[in-house]
Amino acid sequence: MAEDEVFVRGVDYVYKFDLTTWGWIHLVLGALVAIVGLALSTGAGWARVSAIIVAAISILANFLWLPYYPVWSLLIIALDVVVIWAVSTRNPERV
């Protein structure tokens, strides 16, 4: 494996992963988002709950990524909150 690590000047954090680990975490989350997004666009009933769960996991993953890229992490966390709001408030009978 690659020996690439991110060093942040300042506070020591309890958790520390190398970039390869973070890459795999984001790759798996991205694949889950794609699968759930396709199911959500077809109207699958299980996809709404799954979309909320995947967005919540993304919030947690980006919270852990916060010390390394704070602006990007906050942007993704805000978008995840919007996704959770949009999926949970959509009423298919009204359309």
C-alpha cells in the first residue's frame, strides 16, 4: 500500500487515517450513493429510507474529514442535510 499520510499542523486528533483508507471509504460511500440514487429515481420504496441513511453516513464521514479539508467537508455536510430534508419531505401522491 502507499505510505501517504496527511499531516495537519495544530491540534492532535484521536483518529488518523492515511489517504488510501480515506480514498476507499469515499469510494464505497460513492458507490452506495449511486445505487441508492438510481433506485430513488425509479421510485423504489426502500430507497427513501436508504437515501437518508446513506446521507447520514456521509455526514459522519465528512465530519471525520473536517480537520483535513474544513471548507469542503462543511459544504458536503450542508448538501447532505438538504438531501435528507428533500427526501423526507417529498410527497409522491401530490405530484
